[in-house]
Amino acid sequence: MQGGSEVDIVEATGDMLDPAAAAWTTVPVETVRLAPVPLEAQPNAYIRAAWAGRPYGRVSEVRVATVRSGDSLLVRLEWERSGDPPGEFADAAAVFFPAAGGTAPPITIGTHAEPVTLWAWRDRLEVQAALPQAKELIATGPGTFRPRGASAGDTAGSGQTSERPGSVAAASRCEQGRWNVVVQGDLGPASKSGRMGIVVWDGSNDERAGIGAVSPDWLALSSS
């Protein structure tokens, strides 16, 4: 955890799933730097060749705040949105939690030996309006995601599978060129590990799956 940041989990005041809720203004905020997921860690040679020399992981930092509401954890993420027009892929972000005692760093978003629980949010393009914004997945490496409860061979790839009903919720706003996103899920994974990672995808740069910006160090979670 050397070099990592720390964020305090405080008690929620009312319904804070809305990222614009006034109660968020009283919650401590930590700015977390992000770095590209390593190219050499990508799952196949095609991806490594296609992105060689091409910049990605363009979101360099994200502002993070957390609250506890009963048995739920809410995480608010805020970052600057690219000024480029959207393309085929949507902007997206996720927080993820390792198992207690895990030693792998967050930079690859889990490993086969040490999978992580990932709460994913994705902006919905017009043609995707009927799809849910939030999913709970198990991640075992860059872009190697599967729904919780699915077999290890049933991967979600870029996240286009349905999530376990009711497991994760999300709400988002984009104002003055900045994304404000809140994801909510079961407090258990966070309380057991005491650590969290963050990943953000810039859809206008065709980022998805293992091509994105991730926190290179775990963010320590402490409770007031």
C-alpha cells in the first residue's frame, strides 16, 4: 500500500445516491492519481499491438468520497470529461475491492489468483438507454470481467452482460465538463478488505475493457 491515499467512510445523511445531493459537500474528498493499465498486462497480442504507441488512460486523476448507509457503501467519483465528441464507446468508471489479505497491486484490476469485486458504471449511449448503468462483476485482470456467480470461463469482456439483480446501483450527472458518479453496493467487500481501487475509461478515446486509467496504489478505507 506504499504511496496510496486514504479516504474516510463517514455516515450518510439522507439519500445520497444522487451525486448532486447537498450532503456530499460535507464529506471529505481525496484526489487520487490514475495511470494507464500496463500494455504488457493486456490479455492478448492483438490488443497489445493495436494500442502500441497510442495514448490511453487519459483521465489522470479522480476525486473520491465515501459514505456508509446501513449495510451499503456509496462511492462518489468526480473527474474531468474529455472535450472530444463521444464515439462508439461510452465513458465508464468502476471501483473494486480485493479479498482480505490479498497482496496483488491494483494496477491490473485483479489477477486469476486474486480476483477482485468490481462495481462498474457506464454512461449509456442513446442506443443503450434501456440497459442498466450499474453492474457487479468479478475481475481477474485487464478486461477479464464476469458477473458474480458466473463460471470462470463466462467472461463479460467489455462489460456487456447483465449484473446480479439489485446488487449495485448508480447515478450520474455531467455538469460543466465534469462527470459526477455515485455507485452503491454491499458494504461487505469494502469492510473486509479495507482497500479500494478505481478505474476510469474515456469512451471518446475508444477506451474499454483493459484499456483505461487505474489507481496504481490501493486507496485505504477508514471508518469514522
